[in-house]
Amino acid sequence: MSRFLIFFFFIFSVGFAQEKNLWNVLADVSFQQKKDKAGYSIETPVFGTALKKLQGQKILLKGYIIPLQELAGQSKFMLSSLPFNLCYFCGAAGPETVVEVESKEEIKFVTKQVQLEGILILNDKDPDHHIYILKSASQIR
């Protein structure tokens, strides 16, 4: 009986200790061609069911800062699942591997992975912004 309890406790604690990789969930997107108001063909994201459940939810996401301006602190930047030299903007990955970030405070650029917390917005309407936006983000230290 005690072996069973130890085994159960181990399995239970390991399950909770593992962090869900949200980048895998963000990969649950496909794209379809649609016409915009002017008649131009554009690619529009179609989000998967698990991803739609995260719309407007507070999430934690680990990634690499991709600056949009100088390398000083900034409150608007991109967060990539991949290091800078392999990111979407270098042509090495797809749009599902980056998130547009709007943070509460300036976050200093670093080359190592950072963890952010914020509200996930799924964007399938505004072509001036990325398909994923992390609003009211803050860095978890």
C-alpha cells in the first residue's frame, strides 16, 4: 500500500511540476486566403480550438526578445520562441513562433530567454498587428 501511495504521489507531483509549452498551443493555427475590402487577397489566421480557449486569458510565455527599435529597454517588441538568429524575421520560422508584446514597463533587451506574463489576444482582423498580441505584459523574474 505504501508503494502505491509513493508512486501515486510521484506521478501526481510530476504532472503538476511540468509546465505546458504554450508555443505548441500557439502552433495550432492555419491560414486561409480571403479578400479584403479593396479586393486584395490576404492570408487570414484560423485559430484552433485549444488556442481559442486562451483568448483574453492571462498566460505565461518564455521566449527571446526581438527588439523593434534600439537595444535599450522598450515596452513594445516581439517575443520569439527561437533565439534571434533563428527567428521568424530571419526567415527561419513561421508567424506562429512570435508574439507582439505590449508591456506595462520597459523591458531591457537580453539575449537569454525571458518569461513574460500578460493577456493573450488572438488577432485575425487587424493586418497592422501580429496574429498574437500579449497585452499588459510584465516580466517574471
